[in-house]
Amino acid sequence: MTLDPKKRTQILQAIKKLVLANHINIAGIDYGAWSERVDGQTVELLATDTASFEVGIRQLLAELKTSHTVFYNSLPKELLPQHTINASLRVLSEDEPHKWMFLDVFEGGPADVAGIKPGDILDAVDGAACSPPLTPYFAIGRTHTLLVAKPGTGSAKEISVEVPKRKWTKQRPPIIEPKSPVYKKIGQDTGLLKISYFPGAAGIGFANALDRAVKDLKQQDCRRLIVDLRGNIGGSLGFARLASYMCPGQIAIGHSLTPRRLREGYNPEKLPRVPMPRSRRELAFTLARFSLRDKSVMLLTQGLGEQPFHNRIVVLVNEWTNSAAEMVANFASENRLATVVGQKTHGNVLGATNFSVGGGYWLRLPVFGWFTSKGRSLEGNGVDPDVSVEISPGALAEGQDNQVAAAVDIVNGL
């Protein structure tokens, strides 16, 4: 795609206007200075090639120092593996030179369907060698050829991974949504609930699916629960249903904050206290209630009553646990409702929406902040586990997950 100077000018003006009107300024950025840098680089951005134009805009947006800030074409070519092939990567530091190891591989996703397993080593993508610190990216709507090695074998083979086509909309970026939730009974009385994503604009569909999963686990006499949030890419309001299953009554999960409320100051105790809607009818009522007001609210659990696994819950997290999943993990740890096990989370906790800026481009921009019930921001900070357990590449290579094994030991002791 080639953009003429007129179209580029329109895109730059749209981005600048949207940032100044909607961006949540968690990092305390000087918008005046930022606007001057945009103006100062405009001539160069108008004259350069399209690829450099995209890079230049992303560099300007990076100066806002917030997560969920993305500039992409309608069919992006550079998305993280978890958003495309449904698998996360980490550096395998035991080897020299360093290599990428598959960490989380989501059930039913493109990588899983292609036969990739946690612990496998990624050597190349589409014929180009890849190694840290350069992150391999993948394109929507393409079939990629990966060179994947099985640890300990010394051999590698080419694997074709097909990434379905998705388009940007106002409600969602063009990601490949992982299957979520996935669950099974492990051991005598323990349920394992894997949640890789909280889909849906309002989370009602996910909440219903979670209800069915929890009901089935309870019918199988699961009185202990392991919630696996490792690699979770975030999502929407459905996370509040998961939080609601962790306690019997209505208590605060945390609060959202609009840019205006953040600028003007506020008292968390005086924010409207709103439980997640249980149905589309309740959702419509809630939206109508706040349609003309500042949407800063204290989000409450739903009061689902006593559950057989209460006080016997472990939540698994790692460095790729993002956004809404971090909100759940913090809620569980902060209120002593579960033991959080694994590694520190990513610290990407803002609410975002998508804006069309012309020329087939979109801007994803954080438009509200998220704070814990005690007023702490997780953005850039993440959630520390109660029990730190490092993943074992050697165990993964043999098909064993030592973090799940640790979670089983802990939940059996509760």
C-alpha cells in the first residue's frame, strides 16, 4: 500500500486529535511536548516510504508509555505469536546463542493444530533465522513455514502454520481468539481451568461458557480448583465472572478511571459500585445508567454464593499473563482468595478501544485506567506471585509442566 502526502497528513492529524482527546495519561506525559514532536517529525514522515512512516508513528506512540497503544494496517503483518498462532515464546537461556522456546501453546490454536508443543525450539520463520532479542512476528491471513526443533534430538523440521484472516473492528483488533475456557478434572477432586482469553465486548458469552465449565467440574466432585492464566492475552469484562467464582458475596475487584476523572482527582469510595451484569438485559440497563455520566466505576463481584472449591484455589501466572487476567490474579491475591503461583505478570493493564484513522489504518488506544480495590495501579508493575516457581525447559521438553505440578501440590495442601 502506498500513501500519498495528503492521506498521511490526515492520518497524523487523526492520531494526534484522538490521543489528546482520549488517551489515559497514566505515565504523566507532557502532551504539549509530545504534540510538538509530532509536528516536528511531520515533514519527514510525509516524505519517507510507507514502512518507515508506520515505524515513525509507532515510535511516537511509544513515547506515551502505555500498553494497548498500537498502530496497524487493517491486515497487520507484525503481530505477536500469541495473537496469531496462539503460542507464546520465551528465551531459552541455557543454550548459546540464545534461542526462542515455545512456552504457552493454546489448545485448538494454529500452533497446536500444526503439532507444536511447549518446550519446542523455534529456529526460523519463512526461511529467515530468528533468535532473541528480535521477536518473531506473524501476519494475519498467511501460512507461515516454521523450522521447529525438538529439544534433545538435534534435528529440526519444517511445520506449516496457517493463520486465519481477521479484520479490525471498533470492538476488537484482528487477533486469532484462543479457545477459552478449557477444563478437565485432574486427580481425585481437583479441576484444572485453562483461560487463555476473555472474549466478547461485554463478556456475557464467556461468562455463560464459564458457568457450564464450573457446573461440570462441580458435578465431577471437584472441590479444589487450579485456574491457569499463563499466556492469557486479556480481553473484556468476562474476567469479572471468574473473579465472582472466587468469593461468595459482592466485594470490590477494582475500579476503572476515565482520563477526565484522573485529571480532576477522585475518591475511590465515592465511585458508583457496579457488579458485572449477569445477562444482556442487565447489561443494557447498566449501559443506559452510565451512558451520560463519567464511566469511572468500582467493579464488584456478582455474589454467586458458596462454591465447593472456596479457600482451595490456586491461580497460575507467568510473564505473558496480561491485562484482564492480571486483574483477576491481583484480586485473588489481594483478598487472600487464592494462592498465586508462577512468575510475575506483564503489567499491561489498561482498557482500550479501536479508532479508524483512514487509509486502512487503525489506532488502538488506552482510554481508561485500572486500579486495584486498594488504589494501586498494575500498569507497568504487574502482579507478583505468592509462590514463585520458574518453568523448567527440561521438563517441558519431556512433556511435563513443573508449574502445574507445583500448583497441584499446593492446592492439595489447602
